[in-house]
Amino acid sequence: MAAPPEPSRPRRRRASLLPVLLPIAVLIVAAVAVGSWLQFTERQAIDTVHTAGSRAADRVDVEAAVQRVDAAAREMVLRVRVTPRGSLGEADGTAPVDDLGIQTSEATLGDLSFRAHERLATKDVRVVLTGGSISDYPFDAYGAEIGFWAQSGGEEVPVRLLFTNNDTLFAVSVPPSPVPQEAVMGLELVRSGSLLVFAVLMMVVMWALAASVLIGTWYLTTRGEGLVWPALAWMAATLFALSAFRNTAPGSPPIGSVLDWFAFLWAETLIALCVIAVVLAGVRTALRADHGPDGEGADVPGPGGTGDLGPPSRQ
């Protein structure tokens, strides 16, 4: 006789990953789109050339580009390139026809001078920043004023100023000048959008790590897990890794900035207290396990001296 057919087994339904993957894909696309827009706007701001001063045919062009902003030293480094135009220059503006002197504003440290018929070289000048404090990082803001006046052969000549920003850590805005015919600009410097987003994200991550350690501490202390060495190693590693993570903040802010008072110092303190609490609770649990519920030793040496009470005696 033929064997009866085996009953069919119910098929297990496989959980679909589409409800999970679809929101993740949407979030990734949205994040990339926002990041692309922010990068494009910052690139446009860096490529923008601000102009002020005279447009006469016989003039001196001064191209000033921000190379570095040192908020701790409260100064800005400008790379200045001077080009005489028209009858003031020779060889397409690579050399002046007469001795050329460039006077700068009071906030600029040092004037410039070039000898006649000698090739013009690019020079760096420092500009003093006003207002603001680096302790407000990453929300600190500063101001500066730059201006250039030229003399060729002892006579004052028109100047045209072309200003750009090459420091990606700062965004520079130029308000309209009250006297557009003068090569003078007032500058407002704030942290760039990418730096601001990164600094805020750092503060969020610091608090998230501190909250994770706090949740782990609550679990270990309420469950009486004792000294769980992997958990203690993770907590201690987080404590020291947070310091290294803080030092990666762009712009190297000093201790005592908004970044520290809003997140870093409190997160470090919370994690350190959690480590101490876990150790104390674990030691107390371990001592109770060693001495037993009545305070007596749990490991009493047996006949063999190995802690085993030995086989039960036979009457």
C-alpha cells in the first residue's frame, strides 16, 4: 500500500523589508538634497566678488582675498594683489610706471610699497577684528573694516577694491558702503553654515552618548548585574573618546566656549558619575553574592579544600 501523503506544512510569511527601507531611502535622499543645497550656497558665497571704489580707466586695482581668520588672535589674514591699470602700469599691469604706495585703513597692520618698473608681488597683510568673542563658538561673530588708498609718483590716484573670501570656516558679508566711490568696505564675519551644522551635531551626539551611558547605568544598577566588565570598558572608552571627539571641532575652539557649556562638560560629568555608580553598585552586588544572604561565606572549603562540600554522608 502506498504511504499516505505527508500533511502540508504551513508556509511562514517572510517579513517585508520595504516598510523599513523606504523611509530610510527617503531620509537619505532628503539629507543629500539639503546638503547639496547648503554646499552650493556656500560655494556661491565663496565665488562672489565684492567691488568698491573708482572705475576710472587709469586706476589701481587691489584684489584682497581672505586666507585665514584667527578668532583666537582676533585677526584676519588678507592676500593682496595690486595691479595698476591704464597709464599707471606697464606690461599689462605687472609693474608700475612710478613708485607706487598703498595706504591701508587703521585696522590693517602695515602699508604696501612698490618700486617703479619692478614686478609686483602678492603680499599678505593682517587686519584686526572688532567685536565678538571666541567663547561664543560656534555662534561668535566679528567685524572688520578694510580700505586702500594709492599714490603713484607722489600723487593720489583712484583705487578699485575687489574682495573675496577663501576661508571656508567663516562666512563674510559686505554691507553697502555709504561712499561707493571709495575703496572701503565694512565686513561682518560669522561662522559658515557647514561649521555651524557640524558643531550643533557634535553637541547632539555628546548628549546622545551621555544618555546612552545613563540608560546602561540604570539597567545595570536596577538589575543587580554586578561588575560587568564589558559594560564598564564601554563606559570608560566613551568618557575618553568624548574628549578626543571634542578636539575635532573645526576652528579649534578653546575650553569654555558655548560648545563646552552646552554639551561637552555636562556630558563628561554625567558619564563619569555613571561609571562610578556602576562600580559601586557592582561591588556591593558582588560582596552580597560572596557572603550570602545571611552574611555567611558562600564558599566554605570542603574536605578536599577546593570549596566543595563533598558527597552527602551515608548513615
